[in-house]
Amino acid sequence: MSEPSTGRPGAPSPYVSLREAVRPAIFAYSILASERERGGALVEECDEVLQLTRELLRKSALAHLLTPEPGPQMPAGADGTGDRQARLLDAYADVGMLWAQVIGNCMAIAGVLLERGEWAKLNHLAGTLTEVGETASGSELSRLVLAGPEERARRIIGKVHGAMSLEEIHAALDALRTLPRQSPIRDEALESAFTIICRSVDSAFPSASAKDISNVKHIVKNGCTKDNVYHYLPYVLREFSALQHQQERNGAP
């Protein structure tokens, strides 16, 4: 959280300036512009950021209005100043908690983007958090952007199974596609994972002809060494994408 300010002109609260407060909302709006039709967790988290930001601004404005003007102050309790001070403290506390929720939801958005491998958007969010004073969170996201492909692949590969959904298959194949060739993940675990992914592809399209899915069936039958994963990967990706598009054209679920 940003360092408290003691005399920043126009600042709505000692926690965050108005310009800083709306930065996460600006990012959320940019995500919603392209994601609204898809729905899902990412849209829900962005909507939550917008609602929290609106409430944050309301509480910040209240804190600003309740802040005494510079100059001699009346004793507490005189002319209702005690009640005003209590309301001011409550408003500051609300602002702090709401800001924490905004940042928490931003990190939840980061989790979805990380899972999907949206590195550019994740990098944008990292910059946004750094600019509003959340340097620790911003730095962590920047680190994930740099190490992201490998960490994402490691996480997804650890979850592969022989009956994955089309979305899971796509994520797993994409994780392998973006994995650096020099990655230490390229070992026997990768070999095993790729074979399991191919079994899922084979199971997902039981009516596919042997010609349309020849590389997948070859790996299912014969396995694949770790040295051959990247030889077969583009062929498997092509077969999977073609079958998926054909299924979508036919109106299958």
C-alpha cells in the first residue's frame, strides 16, 4: 500500500490518491472490453474491482470532507468534533480495507491471466500495481512474467490426465508450445505428460479417422521419448486444432 501522505493537495485519503485509486479500475475496464462475451472468473473479478473502486472513492471522498481544515482545532467533544473524528477514523479504516480488497482482486485476476498464459496483460497489471505503490505485488507479477512460461508449464504438466476436457488439452499443449527449449522441465516427466495429453486427444475425438489423427495415435500406441516431444508437438497441435474447429463447425458441444 502507498505510504500515507500528510499534506498532498486534493488527496482523498492518506492511503491512495484519486489518480492511483482508479488505476486498477482502468485495467479492469480494459480486460472487460475484450472478455465480456467469454464470461467466467476473469469477468467476475474485474466486475468486483469496479464495484470496490466505486465504494473506495465514496469512502475516500467522505474522509476528505471530514478532514479538518488547517488551523486551530476545537477540543474533542466541542461542537460535535468528537463524533466527526470518530467518523473520520472509520472512513480511513474503510478506505484501507477497500484498497486491500481491490489489490486482492487484482491478484486474483493475475492468477487467471497466469493460468491462461496472458503474459502481455499480466505485465500490464504488474506495471499498474507498481505505479499505485504496490511494489511488492508488482515485482512478484513481473517475476512471473519472466519465468511464466516455465512455471505455467510445470503447473499444468503436473495436472495432466487421460480424460481432459478440450480446454484442458488446449492449455496443456499451449504450455508445451511456449516452454523454452532449454527448460529443465524437458525430462522424463515431460515425455510422460505428452503421451497422456495425446491419450486425452484420442479420447476426445473417438470418431476421428486414423488419417486425421495419425500422429496422436502413433504416440498413444508407441509412446514418445523426451527428445521427440518437440518434433511431434506441432503435428499434434495441428491435428487437435483441426478436429476442434471441425467439431465447432458441426455444432457439437
